[in-house]
Amino acid sequence: MSNAAITFCGDDALRFETPERAIRLARARQLQASGDWIEVVPGRRDITVQFNPHTDTPQSARARLSNALSKALPSQARSMQHVRLPVHFGGDNGPDLAGIAQSLDLSESDLISQLTAQPLNVDMLGFTPGFAYMSGLSEGLEIPRLSQPRQQVPPGSVGLITGQCGLYALVGPGGWPLIGRTDVSLFDVSADDPFKLQPGMQVQLVDADES
């Protein structure tokens, strides 16, 4: 990859595009393992790395990143980690589920079946700390954001917009319609990686109330 593909992002970060998901996540792991960067953040189509501006000039950091990207990726990809998350759908846990189902001309049970039919892919974390963006849903599920975001969304809440699910690891504001909530803690301050979900994982949503 040439330097032209690497762009500056503020005074202490660099960004480059890697649209293919598997390559993006493998490259992010490789950069993290190198120990050369303060932080490596994979996005939905790119990777951002943060460097120390006190010990690196932007030009030297860019050259080091360019050199790192010229290296081959490991031939053996790390096996994908699967996480099973029981979710309480609808009611107080998912106050927007009924309205979404109605707007899609589906029953609530049919909508839940679509959400739990196959594992979802964690593409990136962002928006708020630990918030997991997950792809793998049909783009036919056309769901807009809320016109008025909520001031506080409980941790473990599952949001839904067109083509994506979002999982709130921490309490905070949010504009995604809420369809359910998991009792599984997505944040453990004592763990090396405090957030349970990480890019590259697969998440299987399960109806916790299914009889």
C-alpha cells in the first residue's frame, strides 16, 4: 500500500481504507500485535491508528505504517469467536419492537425469528464506548433512527436500524429503536478487554423468553 492511501486524521492518527472485512480485521490484529501504536481502531471500511506525537512526527508515523502495510498478513486466520446472547424481546426491554413489526407488516414473532435466524458480525465499536455495530441482517428491514433520541438507554439494550443491530454496552443516550435487552453484562472493568464484544466476533441472538 502506498503512502497516498494513508490519510492524516487529526494531529496524532492515520487512517487507511480496507473494505474487505476479513482482511481489515486481520490487519488490525497484526497492527495491534506490533505494539507500535497507542490504539488501533477498525471501522466498517477502514482502520485508524493513533501514534504518540511527542515521539513521532506525522511523517515518520506515516512511513512506519506504510512499511507495516507492505508486510504480508499471517497465512492462518484466527478462528472467529462466537458469542451467544439471550435477549428479552419487546415490552419494557424493547419498547419499539411492536411499532417496528407493524411498520414492516410482520408479526413480532416473525421479526424476532429473522433477528435470531443466523449469527451477526461485529464490524466495529463506536458511538459510545463498547457500542457494537453488527451486520448480517436483511437490508429489506427498513428501520429509520428515532426522530427524538432517548436521553438514557439501559446497558444491554439491542437497537435496530436498516441492515444493522447495535448493542449498548453502557448506559447512555441513543437514537436507535430498541427491540430488546440482554441480561449478559457487556462490560467488565476488571477484564483485560473490558468490553465483551470485539470486532471480528459473531453474535447469535437468542430469544430468552421462548418457551
